[in-house]
Amino acid sequence: MSAQAAPEQLVGAALQLREQVAAGEREVIDSSVEALRAGGDPGRLRRAPASLAGIAALVGGVGAPVVGAANRLMEAAGLR
């Protein structure tokens, strides 16, 4: 997977998960999606997939696509 396609895949999975979590988690998802779309700050770009994967792991099986997409992004971006 390319480093350019990976963020959009994670954004798509996160937006699907967003509809299935509580308001507090939706705020974190929104912030992380914004960071991924904006690019720029490497620190924010590292935290966004980790935050999304953390939420996804807590909600169980329904979050699996987000965890997978976050891992692919981290690998594609050389952050692992």
C-alpha cells in the first residue's frame, strides 16, 4: 500500500467506526481524521493512527478495520 493511499483508507474506516461509538470517542476520531487530512506536523500524524487504533481496539471486532488500516499506514509511512 502506498503512503498516499494509506491515510485515506484509515480515514474511511474511522468514519465508519465513528457512527458506532460514544460522543467522546467521536471527538477523538474527528480530530484524528482532521490531522490525517491536513498532513504537516509529524507528531500529529503519528498520534492520529495510534488514537484511532486505541478506540478501535476498545470497541472490539467492529473496530478491526481501523486497527488494520492504522497498522498499514504506520508501515507505509515508515513509522514502525
